Amino acid sequence: MKTVADLLDSLNIITDGRMAPSVEAARDGSYKFVILKSSGIYGKSVLEIPSLIHGNPTKEIKKIAVCMTLTEQSVELAGATGVDAIVAHHPVADAASCGGVTLRDYLDLYGIAVLECHEAFHGLHPGIAHLHGHSILKSSIAYGGLHGNVMYVGTPLEGVRSMRDILTRLDSFMGLEVERDMLEAERRLKGSNDIQEGSLVTRGRVLLGDADSPIHKLVHIFPHTGFTPDHLRAAIKEDPDINTVLASISRVYEGHALIEAAKELGLQLMVGNSHVLEIMENGMPLARALQRLLDGVDVQIFRERVTSTPIDVFGNARMQEYARRFSEAHLLGKNALTFAG
């Protein structure tokens, strides 16, 4: 029999001891990866705690799920499919991770334990670099002294000579042809070619330079972590042989200061996989490791598919009528329901 405590022990093996034994133990400030994440937006900070966030450590687990970001959809899917514990990569929080309600009540309703790991998992494997076609020469998970600001410097793997080779490699690993077929089928069924899907609309592309120009050495950055033009200038000063910037997980778009800095430095620049695909880059290795360590436990992967659909083709005719009636009757400044208390 495996328990939630065994699952936490397994995460400690995977993260080389970076997990805190409990939320309570994390209060003493001695755990390096217990980090307050705040951008200064009032009331929206969250304390990241790599540990068992909620649940009974002695609870038996027969089925677990690995996800990137815990949402109410994850909780509902877990409850409906008999999942005993969810391992979320990203930190969880009341309301944000559970449909606007309190996390404890929602998880207790279905008897689900939740653990998170995030920064404790970063830097453990070179898989993201491998998928993007390079071998890491040096790395930092706090470049410029900014915790979570991950940066790699690498050289191309054998057979990878250009940015086009990286894009071809990513398409092959990610299996995006299946996502394309699914989207085309959805468009046919719903009668709209305007539906978009996250993994396809964010696929990698070249932003600066010739896709077939050779890569000598590259710097692999993650812009959402706070990587700045000054960080890029410092990286090039440290490694003048770098001629290519590769941005992944998040990306930059036309007009961004990092693109201008790359132009200034004479670099070519591309974007690789987006955050949409991290469930494959980090989720798959994590899930496979848990499967090896927890013999007999069924390991599932929860993946959210996000689409963009014009309102006029969303839902069926009855749902369109429902939305029209109730928006006009209650949401346009008249006939609002009143609540006691």
C-alpha cells in the first residue's frame, strides 16, 4: 500500500531533498524553495511551498495525477475519475486554484490531497534544452540574482545546425500534427474557421535572422521570469561566442525590448515551445519518475486544452438563446437579483 507520505517522499527523491516535510515546517524559513511570489498587485501574492499542501499523509493512494496548474477543472476531473492526490507543478492558492472558493473545502469534498513543487523541480534535468536541440554548457536558476530567472548557455546537438532545425525538432517531439487534426475537426463540427488552439497559435518561430543561418552558441531564456535586456547584454559579455537567443516557456512579440536588445547586439532570435507545452517538457518526466518510484500506483497526466472561439459560434442554439435572454434581462443594468445579508 502506498500513501500520500510515500508520494511526498518520492518527490523528495526526485528533487534531491528540496521538499519541505509539511506546510507547518515551512514556516521556520529554513527551506530555500519556500518563496513568496509577488508582483506588487494588492492581495495577489502567493507563498510557494514545495510540500504536501493539503491532505492526510496516511491516506492510501491508488491513483494520482500530475498537472501543471491546478484549476477547478483539475479538481472536478480528479473527483470524477477517482484520483487520490494531485501533484501540481505550479503553486496553488485559495480561490485561484479552485474556482473562486476555499481550497480546503473543495478538496475535502472529493477527498483529494494536493502537493506542489515548482521551483524545487527547476534545474533538475536538461530536458527542455534537449527538446530545443542544445546541450547545456552552463546554467543558472537565479541569473542576475533574481530567483527563478532561469538561463542556459548551450551548443547545438549533433544534427542541429540552424533555427529551422530546432523548429523541425520541436514539431516532431510535440506531436503538433495531432493537435492540428483535432482543431480542424473541431472547426468542421462547429462551423467556424476562426477557432484557435493554444499549442498551435503559440508554436515556435524565428523573429530575427535567417532560419537557416548557423547557430554557434545560444542563450536560452524564459522572458516571463524577469529576464531583461540588461541580463542579455551581461550574458553576451560573459560568452561573446553566442549568436542566437532562444526564448521558450514564454515568448516575446514585436516591439518587445528584448528583441530590440538582440538587434543591438547583432543576434538572431527565435521562440520555441510556449507554456502551453510544459506539461510535456516537465510534466512527462515528473510523472514517469513518480511511476517508477510508486510501484502499483496509477499515474495520470492532466492536460488542459485552451481554445479561442468567437461568441457567435460558441455552444449550440439553445445555449446562444440562454445567453441572450439572461444577459439582456439581468446583466445590462436592470432586474439584477438581490441577495440577503
